[in-house]
Amino acid sequence: MRTRTSLTILLAATLVLIAVVRSSTDEPDAPTERADGRTR
């Protein structure tokens, strides 16, 4: 039971991380020049 619970928590954390990364990179009006120094 402990292994299944930790696996579920790990899966949920991975999904949250992917969602945060995709939402932060897919914003069209985000200032991209602040991140990598050049305008996209």
C-alpha cells in the first residue's frame, strides 16, 4: 500500500510540474526577452 501511495503522489507531482512548465512557456504575451535575452 505504501508503494502505491508514493507512486500516486509521484505521478500527481509530475503532472503538476508538466502543467506548470507548459503554462509558463505557452503564454503568448509573456515577456520572453527577460528569460533568454532575446525576443522570440
